[in-house]
Amino acid sequence: MGELDHGPFFATHRISDVENLVIPMRKGLCSQKYKPVDYKHLYELAAEEKVASAKIQLKIKKTEQVSKINKEQMLLKQHQQVWWQEHKRLSENRQKAEAEIKSFLDEESHKQNFFSDMKDLEHKLSKERDTYRTKAVVPVWQLKENFNCRLSEMQCYLSEESCLRSKFNLVEMLQQIEFVKKQQEAILEFLLLESLALERQLEDYKTKVLVHSSEEKNGLFLEVPSALLSLECPYPDLKTFIINEYQKLASGYWSKLQEIDQQLKVLYRNLEWKEDDQWVFQTVINQYPSDLQRRRTLYLDVLQRYLPHKSRHDLVVHEKAWDRYRFVMNQRRVLLLNWAEAGKAFLLKATATVAEASAAHETEAALARTRQKQQEVCADLKAKVLQWKAEAAKLEAAVAARRKDKTDEKERLQKEKEMIRRAQEKEKVRKYWAEKQLKQKEQEEKDLQRLEELRKLMAEQAVKDKERVELRRALLERRLQEKRELALQGALEEEEKEKCLEALRQQVAVVAKLDPARVVADTVASKARMGLGTKEEFDLQKPLFKLHTYSEQQIISDPRLRVERALREAGLHKTLYAKEILPKIPPLKLPRRDMESTAFKM
């Protein structure tokens, strides 16, 4: 009752209930209609209700606990299935790898001394493992079995205390246990130091291998292959151009690879996790196959168990960063594959270009020899042609004179025919205009008659509309009068209701403590609007959804759109020619068979 909130109270009481409460106050407290209250009985009922409520609350807690345990067991069963599958897969891979290594060592041991040394080292490590087992592991198990036997015997002699003290020396047993513990701790510490030294050596070897591989990649990208250098081309400029183009192509792929490697370095630095935590994260995610149901829920649950010092938010953030890292790694792999394919394609194209250049060079040489022979033949024919031209000029002059006479006669006849045709067309035009004027006169008379009929109909309709408007105005005034009366009656009822409510408020009024600081303080909602108290800010300019669509340049580059726009500008987009030619224009990239459009096949 700290705040002035009476909503639930007023929601369950009506005005009639208030009047029923007022009647006893008028009759007084000594009225015989009411009996004294039995508070003892009421306390007993309240105690019984409290006990029943406590039992119900206990049952609810037990149910929640059982549900939580069942959920945990279900998760563990699902994890167990995945772990067994992963254990089976790893065991098979281990057996396969060991068999391959063994067969490889057996085959190559006769050829090189290195593999025989590897077999000797394997034999030596096996002996050391057996020695460690006999000296460190077996004594511990024997000591454990001995203590278990003694404990079972001690349980048999619990009643005979004197015999127990004489037969079992507990101090000596504890000393033996402490001695074995110290011995095992010393052995484990020695093995740990040895493993750390081996890990440092492996890291050094790994760094050397990575440096060597980066140098090999640099040479693989930027070095011109011997197949291009050994090409025999009759044009030195063409060979230089091909080599320069190859170097440009290689430098472009190399720059892209450098950018991707730089992105990988930045992403790897931003992961900011320890190597052990990162190894656990990768191993757990790789255990769960991508087609498994509720995969993300399962591996996040396992990660929270294996990495309790990481919160779920940290795991989700790291998961997103790791997905980005793997995406960039896939881009790098695709880039290397594309470079291999592009190099092969460029080599084939360069070989074909050089072959074409050699064939063109041989063709030019043959054409030069043929051209020299043709020039000699042309010199002999030129003299004969000059003689023939002089004779042909005389014959052409005579033929031109005859043709001119025939042309003049044809033009005269054509002019006479044109004059006759024009006279006939003028007569037809005169008849057409006379018939057209007669039809226009008849149509004008019909239009005037129809206009007179419409005017009469409109005058009759205006009278009817005026009567209808008067009737509607009267109905509207009557409805407005009824609404005013209803509003006045509602206002009176509301005023009476407010008086009754005010009386009830005065009876159940609550006096709140004075707290000026709370009145002027900021609320949680106002702080959230101003950005105070939030853990992180969000970008208001960020779009709600990612758009996957085409750019303006991609749409404009479609030849179908260009042809349609040209036809629309020319006003031919609705002609039969446009409907016939538009479906025949292919797009830039042919669609898949399952996405072929059937819009123009109906």
C-alpha cells in the first residue's frame, strides 16, 4: 500500500455494493443483524491455509527440481550419443593413421636410413612406456588393491578393538600413501617439464615451416613458370606481353591473398582467447555434426560446462568471430583454387596464342611470296586492260545515247498516266466529302433531339433530389437531438458515480510518505531513452534487414531492358514486332533449367 493504486479494488466493486456498505453505518454498530467476530476461529483458518500453501509451494519446488534433473539427463543423453560417435570416428581414424604410418615405414625403411631410425625410436619409446608402467603405474594399483583388502578386513574386526590395533598400523599406511603421492607428483612434474620442452621445439619447427611455406607461396605466385619462358614465338613483343600479363594476373591474386591474410591476422588477434580455451572451443564445435538437431544448443551447453569462466555472452560473441574467421579462411582456400585454375587457363591460352602467332607468321610469309608473283602478272595484264578500256569507252557512248532516247519516251508516257489518275482521284474525293456532310447533318439532328430529352429527365430528377434532401435533414436533426439528450443523461450519471467513488476514496485513502527526491528522479524508462545504464550502444543508422537484390548497374546492363526502353522511346513497345522480338533476346547469364520463365509461352 505504498502507492496510490486502487485499480483492483474498484474493479471488483460496483455502485450497488457501495450503497450496501453505507446502510450498516446508518443503523449503528449495536445493530442485532450483526454478530461479534470470532478472531480465534479466523486465525485457525488462516493457519490452515498457510500450511496448505506451504505444502503446495513445496510440491512446486520438487516438481521444478525433478523437471530440471530430467532436462539435464536428457541433455547428457544427447551429449553421450554425440560423444560416442566422435569416439568411434576418432578411434577409426587413429587405427587407419597408425596402419598407414606403419605400412609406410615398412615400405620406406629399406630405402632410407631415416625411416629405420624412426622405427628404432618407436621401439625405444615403447620400452620406456613399459618401464614407466611397471615402475610407476603397477605399484600404485598394487597399493590400492592392498589397501582395499585391509579395509575389508578392518570392517570384519570392528568389534575387536585390541586386535585391530595390533594387526593394523594406520600411521604406517598413511605414510605409505603420502610417499606414493610425492613420488607420483615428482614423476608428473618431470613429465610436464619434458612435454613443455617438446612443445617449444615443435613451435620452433612450425615457425620455420611457415616461413618456408610463405616463401614458396611467394615464388609460386610471382615467379614466371618455365612453360611460358620456353615458348617459341616468332614475335618477341608478343612473348614479352604474355609474360607481363601473367605477372599482372599473379600480382593481382597475390595482393588479394595478402589482404585476406591480413584480415585473418586481425581476426585472430581479435579472438583474444587463450590457446587452451580456443582448442576446447574448436574441438567441441567439430564434435557436433552440422546436420544434428539442436546442434547450437548442445555445443553451447557443453562449452559452458568445459569453460565455466566464460559467460554465455562471451561464447556467443566468440562464436560469431570464429564464424567470420572460418568464412575468411574459406575465401582464402577458394582464392588459391581460383589462382590454380586461372594459371592453367592462362598457360593454355598463351600456348594457343603463340601457336596462332606462328601460323599467322607462316601465312604472312606465304602471302608475301604470292604477292610478288601477282605483281608480275598484274604488270602484263595492265597493258591489255588499257587497250580494252579504250574500245569499251566507244561502245558505252553509243549505248548511252540509245538509252537516253528510250528514257525520254518513258517519262512522257508516265506524265500522261499521272494526269489521268489525278483527275479520277479528285472526282472520288468530291463525292466522299458530299456524303460526309450529309451524314454529319443527320447526326446533329439526332444529338439535338437526345439533348432535349436529357434536359427533361434532369429537371424531374432535381425535384425528387430536393425532396430527398429535406427528408434527410429532418432525420439528421432528430438524431442529433437524441444524442444530446443521451449525453446529458450520461454526464449526470457520471457525476453521481464520481461522488460515490470520492466517498469510497476518502474511506480507503492511503497516506504515502513524503519523498521529494523520488518525484524529481529519473525513471528506468527515461534513463533507457537517454542511453544511461545500458551496457552497449546500438547503431541507429544500421538497417533492420540485409538486402539481397540487384544493383542499378546490373539491371541496366541487361540487354532486354535496353531494347525495351529503346522501343518505348520510339513508341513501338506495343506493336507486334516488339512482342515477337522481346522473348527472343537472351539475358547476360542464362537461367537454370528449373528457373526458366514461361511468361511468353502462354
